[in-house]
Amino acid sequence: MKILVTGAAGFIGAFTALGLLERGDEVIGLDSINDYYDVNIKYGRLERDGINRAKAETGELVKSTRYPGYGFIRLDLSDKRGIEDLFLRHDFDMVCHLAAQAGVRYSLKNPHAYIDSNVVGFMNILESCRHHHNRHLVYASSSSVYGLNENYPFSTHDNVDHPISLYAASKKSNELMAHTYSHLYGIPTTGLRFFTVYGPWGRPDMALFLFTKAILEDRPIDVFNHGDMKRDFTYIDDIVTGVIKVMDHPPEGDPDWNGKKPDPSRSRAPYRIYNIGNNSPVLLTDFIDAIEQAIGKKAKKNLMPMQPGDVPATWADVDDLARDIGYAPSVHIREGVERFVQWYLDFFKINKKGL
């Protein structure tokens, strides 16, 4: 198949594009490569997959030197004409939309970036899918949509009408927009609520990267809510396996769906929402201990209160995903953290003493 992967220089997007290429699909990767975090990591992911940085910076379509079926273009989602032209030039079978302005805390400082990318950008993708009759649109939602929900584990069958960050609200809006297009135009759409994805090449704004860097540099780490937090950390390989399996299973409308007792995870339209996580929340203090073990050095901890927009715990109910596509995450937190630390040391060419 020929597949568009947006966010292809991002963490999940780069690994998803790689997984599709390695099974023989043709992929066009798209990314704006903004400076939300270090662009050298974004370009590093692309260069790993044979995309020349200098050529990518021009904004022209660049062919990979490693994968004959891979092309990459630097393009902003909010560029309506650019997105339209891309769909006109390429007959995509499917779209895997993973590009977004990420980050809960950053949304408190720069809210307009979330509307431009996550709402306007998603609108451009939906309109292009509508006019080009793609078989399936898979898109990234987030565990952040659960907001004030305190029913654990988080279930896609529960309502999520109380987000506590603009980032979460933008992701909830994506789910609503997708349903509208599934209902009106019959576009099969599947939203995936990601739960704290981590692993090699991970984002520098995430806790694993921040903690590893600080410990190696002998600086204290900020431990929010005094460490009394849980996250459903999910290793990148498990995520990619799940994403690709979902892409191969476009949803069909559920004829038994009842508007008097509406299930938010499905519809009479070809629409589906899944959690994709590890289904095994880890206490923040245990997560820090895994990093300390992998580095061989204790962390200095700066205990702090809960930050605005954060939630005390995340926990994914993945029963539907396990039943429908056989999803079964397998990488334990200590194994995954060890793999990340080794990548970090290799990428930045330092030893465990931080030298």
C-alpha cells in the first residue's frame, strides 16, 4: 500500500514509518520539523532512515537512500494548499496521522500552536481524505482526554467531557471531527489514545529523557506531586505493532449502536476509538528507580507539587484492542528504560558518569 505518515520526524511517527517500510509498504513521510524540541533529534531520526537533512530542509520531496519506497517532505499541516497538492500528487491508500503539537505544559504557554496544528491541521487532513477516498484514516489521540475522569482503568466506553489542558481539548476535538466525517462521508477513522510512549529516540520534553540527562549531569530532577503519580508507560515497539495492526483493520459501522445509550468508542458510522497502552501503571518513584539502575547512579530529587494540566494517574483499559487485533504489549519497564539509556549514551557519545 501507499501510506501517508504525518509526524514522520517525530518519535512515534518515525518508528511507524520504519515499521511500514520494513514490511514492504510505500511511505510518504510529512513533518514540519518545528523547534518545539531539538531539531537535531528529529533530523537524526530521518537520517537513520536514509533521508538527507540538507535536502529535507529545502521543502522538496526527498527520497531515502536506505528504503526505495520512502519519500519525505517538510510541510506544515496548517498549509491547506500544500496538503491539497500532496494528496493530488500521491494516491494514498491510507493515512496515519501522527503529527501534532504535543505537550501538556507547553499548551499553557503557547495555546495558539495547538489550534493551528491540532485543529486546523487535522481539518486539512480530513478534507483531503474526504476528497480522495482513502480506505482508512488512523490518527493520534491521547490519554490526556480523560482529564478529570477518576474511573480506573480508563475506558473508551466512558465519557471524556472534562479535559484539563488545551492539548487534551484539541485531541478530544479530533475525535469529534473524525466522527463527523465518518458519519457524513463514510470515511473509516480510528483514533488511538496513546499512553506515555517511551523508548530510544524519545522526545526530550518527556520525563525519561529529562531525568536521564539530569542524573548524568549531576543535577536534581523535578519530581511532581512528590512522586505520588502513576503512568501507564508504553514501549515504542509495542505501540508501533499496535498502530500497524489497527491500520490493517478499518472499522465498520456498528448496526447495534444505540443512540439512547451511546457508546463513545464506536458508532453506526465507520468510527472507532481505542486505548493503546501497557495496561500496567508504574509509580513515578519506581520509574525513577529503573532509570537509576540503568545508569548506575542515584538521582537528586526536587520534590514539587502537581503541575497545572497534569493528572495523578493514567491506566489504559486495552481489552477492546486486544480482542479486535490481538494487541499484547510485552516490554517491561526496566527493559525499556535500559534500552533508552543505552541509546542516549550512544547518541550523545557519553559514558554513564556523564563525561
